[in-house]
Amino acid sequence: MPLGIKNLKRLRKLYDSVVSRKIGHGIEELMDLNFLCGTLCISRLENVANLPEKQDLEALVLKWSSDITDSRNERIENDVLDMLQPHQGLKELTINSYSSTEFPSWVGDPSFSNMVLLSLENCENCTSVPALGLLKSLKDLSITGMSGLQSIGREIYGECCSNPFPSLETLYFKDMPGWNYWHANGEEQVEVFPRLHKLSLLNCSRVLGRLLYYLPSLKELVICESKCLSVSISSFPMLRNLDVDGCKELICRSTTQFSSLNSVVLSCISNFSFLTLGFMQGLAEFKNLKITGCQEITDFWQNGVRLLQHLSSLRYLKIRSCSRLVSFGAEEEGQELKLGLPCSLEMLKLIDCESLQQPLILHGLRSLEELHIEKCAGLVSFVQTTLPCTLKRLCISYCDNLQYLLEEEKDANISSTSLLEYLDIRNCPSLKCLLSRRKLPAPLRQLIKYCGKLACLPEGLNMLSHLQENTICNCSSILSFPEGGFPATSLRKLYMGWCEKLKALPERLRSLTSLVELDIHTRPSFVSFPQEGFPTNLTSLLITNLNFCKPLLDWGLHRLASLTRLFITAGCAHILSFPCEETGMMLSTSLSSMSIVNFPNLQ
């Protein structure tokens, strides 16, 4: 508390007052500051004596030190908090690091009829909660870090209260390791939380039983690390967003229709038996589904029915760390395609599904625009027949056994994917060939590859008139570039690195008039460089590990009038001066950043 603050008798704003036992720094300094308004935060309340009422205060934060030790006197702190009872018109109250086992009677008293927000934070020793259900205007309730609390029983609703929490919209519990019982109040004829919109339980690992029976207005439910809890979403008819990461089971009656449900995230659920045809039919309107760490899932079939196909409005699907997933249920029966995925799907992500082995049947997904496959070690060939004609972005990574992008024995052609703009294939060490016909779609704008066994690049790269970026890295089996090189008028960025067997750069490199960024990271075996030198419009040039003797003048560095960034390292033992003074070579005046490394004979 600042010394002499008591003399500022017309002070209106005081954001954080730290109470001390020193003379002139105690709570009595606030005695005559009766014009304080807005929010007042008082810290280190273990040093407080009393606090007068401030009638204009709207929000009050009462904060003890966070170090709750045996030296703290619980009885004194209870008395202090009791004396700090604010005026009954207070709207917001936060109590932080209070160390007593219970709260004084004024906390939760119905006379605080204007209170809309209440937050009880890190009150570790508290073993009970007040009758907060009697606060008729309360909209936001947060209880966090109350590690000593074991049970929330009828007392929270208020004795003989027929309509507890009538205005509550947000209820938030977090870090309650001792909490093991929540009285759901479902047995009595009492309507609980009639207006609750969002319910969150985070890191309440021991709470048992079943979540509240009926919440007619609930729109968002978030459960995290509450592994003993059973969640019945059939009781939440207005639910829009469901995010469950760690619970015992999810329960849903087959007749429930979730007409408002938009997004579902399901992770680490012990009992996944709710995944039935009836459940899927009730989700016909929702758009986003994420399933993570659910080891019980092996497929999406039930009695010969493909479950995911019933999600007729689904736009985004992500499945991650489902190690036993084998199939989506798609197959071809004669001339008829039986899809395992809904035709409405626009984005599909499959990550760390190691048992997935069957090539995906995707060409019937007429809306699919983006596809990501990562860490699916069981895939040898990726797609059966062709890719969807609407696909714009394809990313495949860390698929250790993937050998072919399309099944080699099929008459498959990725060039039929006429809208594909971005192709990123990286860290697939067994990949031998992108596709059987070696043709890429004309609209392709970005092409990236990091694959050790890839022996050749697709033919016709120079015909890709929209290609703007190309990265070829860690492709240790590539010997040369296809005939014709790269497109001359569209390519802007070219990165080539660590292709151990590559002996020469692409043909007609200097003809790439649109190229502005060129990175070349080579192995010492790289020996051949284009006779004509670099493209003249480069703004950035990075070269490492060159191992050839070529005069700098022949590189054409002096012709790069737009160059702003130059980095050259290693392999330049023959160079004595840089720039080369005897030939009159000068670097561009536009150069703003230059680094030269490992020029051992530079004078």
C-alpha cells in the first residue's frame, strides 16, 4: 500500500492494493477513500484488519498470497473475509488463494441480487462450496484450483430452492484433483441451470458418475482429463459444440436428434460403444468431427452399414492416433462405388493411424479440396484409382512404407485431378514413384518432396505453367532432372538440397525469368554447373557446399541487378578475392545482406 494514500480522499481508481503489516501500509489506509469506483483488487489479505464498505464499487478482487502454508491461520482468514463483506450491489467478485476450509455466510447470500460474476480461485483448503444457486442474477461461475474439495452436493443449489442458478450461462471447473462426486439433482423435481450455455470441466480426474441429467439450453460442452466421468449428451438438445478429451464413456440415446450440433471433438474415450447408426443419424446436420486417441475403433461399420456416410453435412474430418483403425468401409462392388465417407467432405486429415492399410477410395468425394495423411505406416499405396477431381491440396508425410502415390497396377492418373495446386510429399523413405504415368496436373502451383528412394521426378515439369514454388530435398536416389527442366515464366522459388547422387543442376536455369529465390544445398559430389550462369532476376541466392572450380565472373553474380541477399559457404578454396577485383566484377548496389563462409584462401 503506498504511504500516504489515505490522504487522496477523492481518489476514484485503485487497481491493486498490497496490504502490509507496516505502519501506514495497512487496510485502514482505505478507510476514507469513499469515492473509489470500478474494480478494486486487494492483495496479501493475510495482513488485513478490516475494510469499510465502498458503495460505488462494481467489482472486487480479494487476493491472498499464493503460498498457502501451515503458518497461515485459517480462522483469522475466515474472520478477515467475513469483515470484508462488500455492499450488496456488487456485480463481480473474485476470491483468490483464500486458505480457510469454508467461506463466510455472505458469499452466496441471495441479498447479492446484482452479482453476475463469481470466481473462486486456488482456495486449496476449502472443502465445501456455498449455496451459490441462490444468486439469482449470476451468469458466470468459475471454480478452479480447489484441490481440497471432494464433493459438490445439494448445498450448492440452496436449501429448498425450486429454481437454482436461474440466470447462469457459463460454468467452469478446473484443476480439482480431489473432487469425486457431483450431486446432479436429477432425482428431485427441480430445474437446474435452465439457461446454462457453456459447461467446462478441465482436469477433474476423479469426479465419478454421470454428468448433469438435463441442460435444456446448453450449447457448448468441454470435458478434459475427467476419465471417471460418464457423459450423456442425449440430455443436451441444444448442443452446438462438443469437445471431450478424456472421459469414461459417452452416452447417447439412438433417438436423439442434434439439429444444432456443428462441431464434435472426441479424444481418449475409454468406452466408444456410443458410435452407432442411431447416433450418426442424429448428427446429420453437423459439419466438423475430430476423433483422437480412441483405441477401440477398428472401422466405421455396424451390421454392414457405413456409419460415416450418414453425416450428410460433414465438411471437416480429422482422425488421429487411432492405432487399430483398419478401414473406413469403402469398396467397389462391380460398377458401383460404395463410399465409406460422406460426399460432402471438404477436408480430410488422417494422422498416426498405423493399422490403416487399404488404399483409400476417394474419387467419389466430389467436394474434397484438402487431404492430409501423416504417420500411417501401414499404407503401401495411397489411393486406389484416382484422386477426387476437386482436390486442391495434398500433403503426405512420415508414411514409412508408402511406395506409390497411386496403386501401380491401376490405370491411374493424377493429372485427372485438374484443380490440384499444392503437392507436398515429405519423409516417405520408401517412396519410389509418385505415379505410374508420371504426369502432374497443369494447375499445380507448389511441389515439395523429401523422399529418399524417389528415383525420378515426374516428366513434363516444364509444362506446368502455374508452378510457382518447387522444393526438392533429401531425395538421395535422384540422378538428374527431367528433360526440359522447369517452367520458364512462372517459377518464382526453387529449393534444392541434399540430393546426394544429383550431378547437375537443371537445364536452361538462366531462362527462368520469373525466378527470384534460389537455394542450392549440395553434397561434395556435385560437380556440374550450367554454363550460362544464374537467372538474372534473382533477389535471393543461397549456395552451400559447392565443389567445383569456376571463376566468379562466369557465375554471373555481377549481372544480378536485383539481388538483395547473398549467402555462399564452403567449396571455394580457389577464390582469393571477393568480389574479383582484377576482372572489375562488382556486386549489385541493391545488395542488403551478404554472408560468405569457409573461403580459406580469401585475401
